[in-house]
Amino acid sequence: MKKLVIPIMILIVAFILFSSFKSLNNDSRDFSSTNDIFENINIDGNELSVKYNLGNMIDEEIPYGNKVTKVIDITNDMDKDISFAVSISEVILSDEYLRYNVLYSYEDSGYQNLSDAVSLIGDDNLAYNLVVASKSSLSLKIEFYANNQVDKTKFTGKLSIVSNLSEKDIYRKDILSIQSEIMSNIQALNGINERGYYIVDVSTLSSNISESFKGYVLIDASDYSNPTFNYFVSNGKYILNNFKLVKNEVSKKSILDYDENIFSNFNEEKVCSLFTKNECVDFKDLTFNPSGGKENFYKFSMEVINMVKSDFKGNQKSVYIYDVKEDIENNTNMRGYILIDNTPNNPEYYIYLTNDIYMVTGYNITKFGDFKVNSNTIRSYTDTGFNLSSENMIKVCSFSGFSECVNKLGEKLS
């Protein structure tokens, strides 16, 4: 018996030691992810000492109205001033509504604002032309704000102190700042909700950057669910001529040296004539639409869909169709139909909804999951486009691939 007890005791002790060792390893890994990181950065042959407080990696889910703050301390022990930039790379974002502010403080003198409410779309330089004086230190505070009223913003990225930007890089960054302000202005209107061509005089924007820029941005909203932005702008050194900005990418090849012959054609009439035979609308003449925007459409679509799901009690294998204006207590401005292919315990929901500004038709939300606010599933509304599939219950039934459907009460459609 004693011979048996000893091996068992050895096994128990070994298991406890192994578990403790594993736990320590896990604790170490978790702790290191929030450790301060220290680096010596070479900037054009000069060295800066950099401390990323709580690390330089970001991996967050940020609710609407909340923020994530990162602080970077930079020390210059050299005998000369050093200019630099701060960048973010490896960016993954779930939406386009993240904004950031950059603040700075010299020698713990209190933070002052450097930039305010700038959009972040992807990898970018957050601030540039920054200078830390000889034998001194500078702190940067970067605040990332979530501005998506529907979902949490999922955000990952890596902060770095890097060499200052070239003149072309600065021009590109300034263009993106102009675009950020335009996008903020559109969001403040609840989106562009009417087809048309809209023109922005960049000199009228509030951004300090716009003071050195002249020209126009032509917004092609012939499909307002996916407007395009066409740049005719110069800062006197460089110029963009009929450049279509896609995914906030401005290649150096597209940035031309200033040419007076090109710039002389930058007037509202000539710019507009390149896109339409009709007059363009001054962007400043657009007004707020309380029902507008993809966010409102998405929000009320989900509300209506969830009401139908809660209400549906069908227990027979049939294809049901709900009229969302008649069959549920719908206090939104949404109209249309939801088709339910009811296999008991596994119903599939097909969406045909509009608010007469946007629409979703023929979308199987059970199979493909919730559509996203900025997905191409949400399209600009047209009578013909919506009525093609969704004019009435019978059309919804046939468009979805079914030959026989019933209404909410189980009555056959005819």
C-alpha cells in the first residue's frame, strides 16, 4: 500500500507544479501586453528615446461616444532640435466612423490641441512636422473616439514614431484632412439623400489646412448610397486634377507639380460640366434630413426585422409574408415585406424593406447574417428598382423563388 501512495503523491505534486508554472506563464503574457514599451528611434541620423505608455498596440471594441487614449513620451538628448511624425499601421476597422484627436505637452506643461476630430480610415500619419527641442521632452496624447451610433467600433493598430513627411506626403495628408471634414459635414446632415452633383469650394471649409488650398471637390451622388469624390485642388506647389479619391488613397503619381494652365480651368462651371449637363448644387445648400442616412435606415430595419421575428408563430411548413406596415405595430417610416420560408425550428427570413430613401431587397438575413451599415446591400431607393421585386406580396413570393405563399394569418395569396 505504501509503495502505491508514494507514486500517487509524486504525480499530485508534479501536477500542481505544472499548473502553477502554466498559470505564471499566462499571467506574464497578459501582463506584458499592457507594459510600457521603450525604444530608441533613429530619425535621419538623430536618436530619440520613446516611451509608449501601456504599449503601442491597440485592440479594442469602442462603444459609441467612448474613447481609447494612448500616451507617447519622446525625449531628445541631442544638441539639436529633431522633427518627426507619429504614424499608425496594421489598421483594421469595422466602420468608417472612428475619429481621433492629437494633443501635445512640452515638459509636463499641460496638453494643447494639435488636431481635432479627424477621420481614420486605415494606415496613416496621425501628426507630422512635430518638433522636440534639444535637451527636452514632449508628450503626445492620442484619443480615438467611436462615432458609430449602431455598433461598437472594432479597432486594431500599431503606433510608431517615424521620420517626418516629405512635401508630397504632407500634401497627401492635407487632402485627407479636407476629405475628413467633408465626410463629417455629410454625416452632420444625416447623409446625402438626393441624387445629384454637389460642389464644395475648399476655401470655404473651416479647416486651417484649407487656407492654403484653392479649388473644388465634386461629389458625384448620382448613386447617393455610394458617392464619389473628385478633386480639383492645389496648394500652389502641387495639384490634383480630376482625381477620384477611393478608400482615402492618394498615390504620389497622382500628385502633379503645380501648373497654371491646369489650375486656370478650376472653376465651378467647367468642373461641373465634366460630370453632368445640368447645374451642380452648392454643397452648402443641403439641409439636415431627420430620416436620412444609412444609419437610420439600418437602425429601423433591424427594429422591424426583430419585431417580425418576435411576432411570428407559424408552425406549419409554409412560406409566410408579413406586410410590415399592416401586420406589426410599426412606428417607423419603414415599409415593405419580410418573407419567411418556414421550415419548423429553422425559418429563413428574406428582407424587402425601404424608407423611400434607401432599400434592401431579396436579402436572406438568416443565411448571410445582418447586413452592415456601409455594405452595398443598402442601396439608393428607386420606384422601379423596389417595385421590380417588392411591389406587392405576390411579387415578393415569386422574386424569392417560391410558387405559393401565405400571409401572416396563413391565408393563401392570390
